[in-house]
Amino acid sequence: MGATWPLPPCASIDNVPLWNGCIQTNGKEESVLGKLDVAETIHMDPGDYNARISIVHFVKQPVDGLEQPGGVDPSCDLEVSKVVPREQVLAERCAHVGEKGVAQDAFQEEASQIKQAPVSSCSDQPWYGFPLAPTDAAAALPPGAGGLIWRAYLVGESWMDVDHCNPNGTIKPRRPILPVRAQDFFSSCVQTADGRWLFTGILNGWPGLSCVELLLIEHRDLNKRSRIVHSWAKDDPKWGEPFLPPKVLCAGATLRMAPWSAFGWSKDSPGFVWWFFAHQSSHGRRPQFVFGEKIIEALQDDASIGQEMAQAVHAHIFTHRYALGQGRRETRQDRMTYHAAVLLEWNHGRYMTVIELGPLNGIAARSGRSNWYHDKFQEQTALGSVMPPCMIMPWKTDLAEIRCSDVEARSFTEFQHYVSAYIGPSKRFVDPHFQHSGPVRLCNRSQLDIARYLLNYLAHDQRFDICSRSCQSFAADFYSLLSGEVGTQPFHPSLRKGYVQNKEWFLYTPPMHE
């Protein structure tokens, strides 16, 4: 692992930063805290946009002269062959500062604060080479099947792809195929006491992929008519440590998240439903983003401080085709593909809410770029800035999420004006329709009730399928529940033949329904 970015000269050796465990050395026998020749220091905060790894040259000098490090050589680019564990660095460093009469707990507190630095959902920097301790990794990812499955591409140092690499050969962050240099990947893996191999870090700049279990490595064998062969498998003890076979430029790695990941973005808040409360409440609650069961808790907290619970009064189904951008022509499939959402009006008249079903992580993977907000194409969107890191993962086209977005339009007419400003093949909406509009006749129609209906509905079936389990079938089910209208169907005729209404899913939790 070489380093190519210079680090500014530091005032003293005490400025050498630690993050999550290590100072790397070039393998010399000298202690990194004694006489230093060359040391690679980690100058990287996972929440820092400009995080970099840098090589620092120190002039050989006795221990008493550590306060005067040598200059920095920006051209230095060494291969690292030794990693000094965090515990060893802390012990030796604290022993040294103890000799100097400095309080040892000051340094330990500083290192602890750096270790706990939060990961930003806005940062797309990968993080490799500093895995958690095996016990910590095992606690973060308990054993068990059922978690979300991902496929990454382990590539050699000479691998280059114009779609996924920069001109200088570095891999672009946040690619859907999850490419990673094999050396970086394996340097981030640890083996737990029960024999599992876990990757801990930030895979390809996706903060949500911070702890995954390696299940399988496979590659195409050109000597066997390009047949796919297993290079390493979790359940086969003969393989030993995982590796990229010699002369193999690219291999596929099957990864699995924790078992609870099949039901939500975090263990303590199950449910693939999110709500962007984009407007300040009447009691001064600031805009916030909540997902899963914690949506219920957030609304209950509002009620506990005396805020009146909003009631849904009107519902509308809005459908449209997606604008492809300037110069792109629609295919036959594009002309048949319509997105549908349900627009809710509330009795307070301060804002409306767009509720839609779509592919899992479809908005989070695009940095919070949503059609329902003016800032969609800004470098940093309001929605993207509040999405938690655990949600920032590639989208999954076979699984669904439900999105609730509070928008600035306060009435149906204002929402129509918003849509009209973005109609056109180079904008956002093509061929928009308001398929149905009517009053909400459901008795229990508070914002809290709506949130519970949505969590119930998705818990019954988390699949996404453009033909049978799509945004249009959800919109038809939800509008039928709210309005009481019989015969509501998906917008496009091609989806009506196979449509089966499931509006009862909103009313019952899965165990009760089954």
C-alpha cells in the first residue's frame, strides 16, 4: 500500500494522529516510538472529505529529540510491510510520555476521541487497512443467516476499467459493482473466534457497508472454458485464509450483512420505511429524518409535548414517466414505465407528503437526490445531508422501501404548479397524470396511523418487481384503503391483468395476518 499525498510538517511527534488502531511502519526493527527513520502515519478521519494517507520522513534521532521531527518528503512512496497494533502503540507511547512526566491519560483520551469519530454520510471515501479487533467485529456482526447479500469485485493492482476507475487508475467511489483492490480488501479482514472472516471498514466509499461477512470468492477459469470456479469458500476449511488466486485479475466476492439487515437499516429500528420530516413542527421541532419503527417513536414524542397529531384529509395518485435527460431517446420499455406516488394533504395545511414505493436504497444511493425537492441537482441536498450513514448503500432492484417526503406545497394546486415547472424530457416529469383524487374516508387517519399502516404493509412483502410488486400496485392499494373506493387499479394497462389487491396488509402486522 503506497502513499502519494504529502502531509504538512507537524510541530512535534505528539501530532502524529491515530485512527482506530494503528501507526504503520516500514518494517524496520526500531521502535516507532524510539528512533524513527521512516514512518507512515494515518492522517484520515472517516468523516473528512479530504482524508488522505501520507508518508512522513523523520530524521533519525535519539528519544530525547523526538520533539523535532524532520522534514516531509512529498515524493516518498513506500510499501508498508508491518502494522503495529493499536495496543502496542498506546503502551509504548504512554510509557514514553510517562518518562517525560506527561499525564498518560491525556493521550489515551485523545486517541479514544479519534477512534470514535463519526462516519459522515456525505463522505464517499473508502476506508481500508484498519479492521476492528476480532471481538469487536464479532459483536458488530453476530453469526447467522438471512442478512442482505452483496457481491463485490476483488481486483488486482493492474485492473483498470474506464467506467469504474479514474484516469490515474484509482477506483471511483460508490460504484454499484463494489470494486475494491484485493490487497485493500484483505487488509481489512479479521477472523473471529468462530472462524468467520469479516470485512470491517468502508467498502468502496459506501458507509452502510462497514461490516460484512465473506462467504465466497469465485473467478472465471480461462483454462476450463471460462467456467466459474470457487477460489475460496467459507464452509470449506481446506482453503485457509481468503486470497485472490495468482494471475487472476478479477474475482467475485459474495458478502453477507448481519441477520437483522433483512428487516431494516439498523437492528433497533426494523422496517424499510423512511420519513423525511422536512418542515419545522408547530412546537419548534427541527426538520429530521427517521426510519423504521423509530418513526412511531418520533411521532409519539411530538404528541407527548402537546403537538396536535396531523390528520390526512385528501389523497391523490400522481403518475409520470421519468425524464431521461437532454439528447436521450425513450425506448419502448421507457414509454411503458410509469412511476406512481400517493400525495397526502393534511388538516394543518402547512405542507403535503409524497408517499411512494421504490427499489431499496434508491434515494440514499443517489445522495438523497429526489424529484420532490428543488435542490435535486445541487452538490449537497437537504435530504442527503440528514440520511444516516447506515443507509448509504447501493440500491437493490429486487427489494422495496417506502419513502415519505414532506414537500413545501401546501395544497393540491401548489403541487400541480411544482410539477408543471419540471415537465419535459430534459427535466424531471414526462406525461404526468393525476389518476385519482378524493377525500380520506378512513376513520383512523392520523400521521401516526399512516406510519403504522406503511410499516405493516412492507413487512408482509419486501419484494420489488416492476411487473407485479411495484410503485403502481402500492399506490392502488394505499389509495383504495384511504378513500374506500372499490376497483382502484394500477395506472398502466399492462399491470392490471396480474394485479392482486392487498390493502388488508396495511391493517395487520404479519403474525396477526398470517
